[in-house]
Amino acid sequence: MSFLFARYGLITRSKNGRSFDHTKKFNSWHANFEYIPCVLNGPAAEIELAYPVGSRFIGYDIYRVTRAADELLADLTVLANQGRAPDQVQLAAFATEPRKLQLRVESAGPARKLILGFQQTVPGFIVMFTLFVSLTSGSVLLIAERRKGVLRRLVSTPISRASLVAGKLGARLSLGLIQVAIAMLVGRFWLHMDWGGQNLWAVLVLLAAYTTFCAALGLALASIARDESQALAAGVIASCVLAAIGGCWWPVEVTPPWMQQAALLLPTGWTMNGLHKLISYGEGPASVAPHVVALMGAALLASYVAVKRFRFI
């Protein structure tokens, strides 16, 4: 006896010449009881799959047939253990009984793909080196002006400390924005990066907020450090640590859970998470509103420290 299954139909054939031609779809064949007497009373059964050459569903069909055969065998085993006749009536009644083990399927939310290639490296380099340049060159230049007496001469001018810090912040912010713009252009026209399509303006707002934070943090470091070497060492270490934990060097999804949680506490992590939402996951600008607010809050805090600790000599 053999069972011949086509993609959209089932033909059951036995050696005694009896044949059933089912027109139901393939995925409902195991619910048809016409061939069960052949299985129960006939010789050993064989199942044969027939499908068009080059079909893309071969593996899936094999899985469905194997699963259905295993389910039928399991039902027959249970009926035999319970002392019930393994006939069509008992199988139909058993199919309506509640199962002791039930599978509940529900959505776990949108799938999160692993960001690879330029979608990861280009935003990661932008986030890392914007911070790196602000904490090294941005702070060292201000300390050099203090050491050479440039800031001391500014004391005689009618400029407040807050205005002076704002001017220094604006210069470093402009430098950072130029750096970000060049990196984005290289990513778009050389590496064929997609910067979010209609979300491009949200990407620019997010990067502008992050660049503002980096500029303010560089001024705060320059106000605290005693000399250029101290600022340079602190800037290099801080930027590398923040970049690594924040997901700039590798996808944060491949890191341990504690590191993924730590990334959400850092400005680099906020920025990378927001960029991935806009560029790779296709989420709207509203999804990064908390990121922008957090970055601007961190920038205001760093600016306050820079103003309070700013030294002319």
C-alpha cells in the first residue's frame, strides 16, 4: 500500500487497487479519515511525496507529512493504551478531547535583526569619533589657551564667563557637526548607506543633540583637567570605554545582558539605539524623542559643570 501526496491534493492507493482522490489542500490531509482503515487493517504503509521539479516547498512538505504521520501514530498508541478500539469513531472522538499539553502561540513584538556591515560600523564610527575628537582636541586646545594666557587676557573684556563658554561651545559644536556631515556624505555616496529615508531629519536632530553633548563634555573636561596630557589621557580612555559599552564597536545584541543594560545608561548607547531605530528598524521619529531629550539634558548638565569650573588661569 502506498500514499501519494501532491502539493495541492492527496491520492491514497493500496495494493488491492482501492484508491481515494482527495481534492482538499495538502495541509488538511491528516484530518481525512478515509485512508485510516488501510493503515489499521492493511500491510505496512508507505508514504510517497510527489511534487513539481524545482519546488521551493520540498523541505516544508516533508516536515508536514512526517508530523502528520507521527501525530496519527501517537493517537493510535494512546487509544491502544486506554483499551479503546483504534477505529475512525474513536479517533474522531479522541481528536475533540482536550490535550494535556497545549501550545499557545502569541506575538512577542517586532523581530529585532542583528545590525551588521555598514549599518553598524558607519553610525558607530560617527558616534565614537565625534566624542573622541571633542574630548581630546576640543579640551586640549582650551587648556593650551589657558596655559598661553589667552584666556587671561579675555578677563579684561566685558564678556561674562557664560558667554565665553557659549562661544567655545559653539566653535566645538560647529566642528563636530562638520565632522558628522562629512561622515554621513561618505557613508551615503561611497558606502551606499541608507540614512532612514523619510526619517533623515530625525537622524540629523539626534546627531545634532549628541554632538552638542560631546562639545559640552569636552569643555567640562578642559575645565577640570590640570594640563594637556591629563585631558588627553582622560579623553582617550573615556571615549573608548563609552564607545565599547555603548555599542559603537560591535552590535550591542552580541554582548552579555548586563552590557546591554549598561548601554542604555550611556549617551553613546542612547545615540546608537536611536540611530538603529530610525535607520535599520524603520521606526518613526517619535521613537527617538526620549533619546533627544536625554542627550540635551546631559548636554545642559555638562555645560553647567563647564561654566562653574571654568578657569582663566
